[in-house]
Amino acid sequence: MNEKNMTFEQSMQRLEQIVRAMERGDVALDESLKLFQEGTALVRSCGKLLDDAELQIKKVTAAADGSPQMEDFADEA
């Protein structure tokens, strides 16, 4: 499955598989490079999915009268 068609969860699962394979150390150099490239693409894809999700988040706060008020999400870091 192409990383562009994968869900965030599927991408993370595949990344875990790649890390485990590379940590075992029994993968040939050519295969390690392919796995590294695939992993890098998956990380970029996951980052984009997270960025897109962040844009959709709304933060609920209390207005002066106590009623709920919707605000755009702002990174507080």
C-alpha cells in the first residue's frame, strides 16, 4: 500500500515494523536503504496528517458569561 493511501495508524504500524527490522541488524545494506527511504516518506506523511488534523482542531473556552465559545486552535508552545 502506498504511504499516501495509508491512515496515520497504518503508517505508524509500518514504521514500527521498519524500526524492528533495522534494529535486528540482519537486513542487507540495500534493503536497509530501501527501508530507510520508506520510513522517511512515512514520517513525512504522518507529519502532514498531524499538521492537517491540527488545523481542524477547535479549542472550546468559556466566554465572559460562562457560555462555551469556539476558538481556533493555537499552539501554546
